[in-house]
Amino acid sequence: MLTAFSPVPYGGRVLVRSAEQDAAYRGVNSGRMPSLDQIKSIVSRRVKGEYMGVEIDDGMLQDGGYVYRLTYRQPNGAIVRVDVNAQNGRILGIHGM
């Protein structure tokens, strides 16, 4: 699948933002989706460790909705990935625990 990108000015640099990121931004700003901070708070109740980053995938859900994949490094060094429904914050799966 080809992903469309749009340039975003940031501190004198231009960052590239994907169509998925644009959709997430619009969803959060309209109140239809929880923010990434809210998602991280939900995940932190189940997964401990250092937050490493997030990816967003479209079409992973049957309805074509978005899924956040958050990555954490646990205190023992293990990498854990958590899939979260971006529309409602429900944890779909935890991998690596």
C-alpha cells in the first residue's frame, strides 16, 4: 500500500507526516479518538517499563480502523509491543511478555 505524506514545519525543519498520522490527528482533535497520552496511560496499567515509541497501522481491524502499536523496554531489557484500538483505547494484544 502506498501511503501519502504531507510536510509539517517543525523548528525550521520539515517533517513528513503520513495519511494515518493525519487521520489520527483529526480524530483526536474532534474528540472521536483518545489522545496518545490517554492511550499510554491505559497501557501503563498493564505494561511497565520505558516507553520507546509508537507506530500507527490502518486496516488492522476488520472495520479498517487504526491500531496503535506501542513499544516498551521492560526493566529486564525485554521489548514488549502493545496493540491498541486507536478509536477506543482497548488493548488488543501484548507481545513479548
